[in-house]
Amino acid sequence: MESRLTNRTTAEKDVDSVLHPYTNLVRHQDIGPLVITHGKGVRVFDDKGNDYIEGLAGLWCTSLGWGEERLVEAASAQMRRLPFYHLFSHKTHDPAVELCARLLEMAPVPMSKVFLAGSGSEANDTALKLIAYRANALGLPAKKKIIARDKAYHGVTVATASLTGLVNNQRSFDLPLPGIIRAACPHHYRFGKPGENEEDFATRLAEELEAQILAEGPDTVAAFFAEPVMGAGGVIVPPVGYFPKIQAVLDRYDILLVVDEVICGFGRTGQMFGSTTFAIRPDMMTVAKGLSSGYLPISALLVNERVYGPVVEESGRIGVFGHGYTYGGHPVSAAVAVETLKIYAERDILSHVAKVGPALQQGLAALRGHPLVGEVRGVGLIGAVELVADKTARTPFDPSRGIGALVVGKAQAKGVILRAMGDSVAFAPPLVISEDEIAEMLRRFGLALDEAHGELSGG
Ligand SMILES: Cc1ncc(COP(=O)(O)O)c(C=O)c1O
């Protein structure tokens, strides 16, 4: 019998052996994978030597780009010193402590404690568990429902996929779990009423949220989850004044605000956190991705005293806080995260984003006149272009035509990797990208857009 390993290319072995996340598994059998072999700066290279500008920083995470030797050094030094230890039952180690202390210092609002985990999903899952634990601690066992928004993305575990408001994360997985309330998506272009400006739209959404809370019973609603800019839902930038209005409603009914900064954290929106960009005061905040520039898996959940106080009491009553992941706060990941945060500070990554962000936003804005482009949106170094069948009427394409995927496929052939979320094409390049590289990325994308338009209009 022929081995799966001998005399086969990486691509052939892949098709035989790998179950791919976020992939049409039938199509994968036909087209096989793109094999990425290495990266440098904002570029990655495939096994045929083609280069690609990574317009999404991998999965919105590789903020420092590829080939950052300081992170390699931090990992190998820690690997030699202490490759594994954990934080269970009163143990600790330097990298985890250093990281938590730094995160508390950087937090956009006063926070009390940091819990370390391995992924964005785990951090959000932990937030959900703490919300239940806290409600029980406070003697409010009915106050446990969670509000999350349409098109939200908070992860893919059973619980966090239930928060996520995207159909493909739930369909056929028997999700969502009960106890999740769906609030409206704050996308003005799509859901604003005719003549309604952004601020009025935000006011209406806050009023609708209040009506939902009253209908459910405020004594049953524990928390509201939100990404500052919704990422995987299509890079949706909140309308003017949205978060302060939402937060005022939550405050009225003693509902916690959990801010998912997994994409927005560490400079993506132009401030260190999306919470600062959009005037949000989180009670709990999750971070991942840019925390280690994606070099190693790590995430964190920050909680304020309102959350931490009751949790401590409950653990004292029970005798243990019975939650923790083997790899939560892994010393090598934590050492790389600490080094990443040092680099952000030393190189003043926020000033760099302030300098080059306008090149991305203006470059995208220049595409507004393109016949396929309905809306362009973004902030800092994150943005999206929404493709439409009819610009004036804002008519979307029939989703089954996969126009977003078509354009992204053409962009890849022209040397830029982007991501289609439906018919919105997302941009979130490494934060270290230069203005020239932004121009080149947009030039390659523009060629793809023109080619797609030519084909679609029969040209
Ligand atoms: C906003 C947000 N939250 C949570 C997650 C889940 O993170 P992970 O894939 O590390 O579990 C993601 C992943 O893209 C995300 O974008």
C-alpha cells in the first residue's frame, strides 16, 4: 500500500490528510491548497516563489509582519529557560505576571485582573462563564441572558459560536445555545432608514435595545457583547455616537458590557484599543491576535472590580475557581506577547498607524466611483469595500453568485491576499505596512476589481 507520506507534494498530502477550517471541503478536493512557505515584512511567499501582500495580516493578527527577529529570540530564550509551566493552584512564572501587569497598565479603563487563555474563543468563553459565576455569586441566578449582535463574531466554541451572529457558524451545528438575545447590527449603510443620519440611527438602535431588554425583563439580562469594529461580519464601523448611547441603556439596567478587542486591540483602529477610539467603557475586555502579533497563540480577558469582586467571593465559598486551560498563559506565548507589547511601545506603533492609516482609507475611498463598489468603510488600518449589483439602489448581489469570493480570488492571482465576508472585501494589513506597500496592495486589488467588472458586464 502506498504511504500517504512518500513521494508526494505538500499540496497532495494536504488534500489527503487535512480537514480545513473555514473551507468548502468539497471544492478543496478539486482545487487543493495554496502552500505558503515563508514570509518577510508584509509579504508571504508560496511554494512556487510567488509573493503576496498579506492584506489581512494573516487572520487580522500579524501586526508586526513576518520575520520579526526579536519575537523569535524572545521565544527561543524562553523555550530554553522554562518551556512549560502553568498558573494552576497558586503557581506562577515571570512571563505571565509581566504580561498581566502590562495589560492592566495599558487598559483603556481601570481593570482589576487578567485571565490568560490560548485563543479569542477561549477568552470569550471564559467571559461567558464568569458572567454566570458572578450572577450566582450575587444571588441573581435569573440574570444570565446575553445580548450579542447580528453579524457579531466572538469565536467558534459551542458557547461563543452561539454569540457569533453569522449563519454559517451555527447552521447544522445545532446552535445557538439558549439564552442569547440577538440585537441589531449597527451598519448604517445597510440598515439605516431613508433620510436617517448616523446619529439618529444610533439613537434608534439604543431605543430598540432598551425595548428588547424591557421585553425580556431587565432582571434576566446579564451582559452585552460587542466588537468595537465588527470584523468578520464585514468590517462594520459603528455609527457616530453609538457606543455611548448603548452604554447608557446598559447602565440603566445594570448590564455588563463585554468588549471583544480581539481584532481591534493594539492599534488596529488608530488608538491602542477600539474602546478608546469609540468611547467605550468595558467591564470585561478580551484581546488576542495582535497581543503576540500572531506569532504564538495567546489571549487574555481583563475584568474590572464589578466582575472580579463577586467572582473572588464565589470561589471562596466553593473552595476553588474551577476554570483554567493547560496552555493558558503558556510561558513561551507570554514571553512573545511581552516582547510584542514592548515593540509596539518602542516603535510607537500608534504614530505609525496615524501616519499610514490615511493612505489606506483614502486609497479605499478612491474606489467609491467604481461600478462594483457600494460602500467603502474603515478606520485606522482596517477597512472594507462592499460590492453591489446596483450602486444607486444599494442592491446586493445574489449571495449564491459568490462575487466577493470571485474578486478575492482574482486579487490573490494578482498578488494580494484579502478576505471576503459575503460581498464585503476586508483589509487589515500588518500595522507596520508602509505607504508604498499600501499603494501597491490597492493597485493589485484595483486590477482584480476591474477584471471582475469586465467579466460581470460581459466585457
Ligand atoms: C472579534 C473576534 N473575536 C473572537 C475571535 C475568535 O478568536 P480565535 O479564532 O482565536 O478563537 C475572532 C477571530 O477572528 C475575532 O475576530
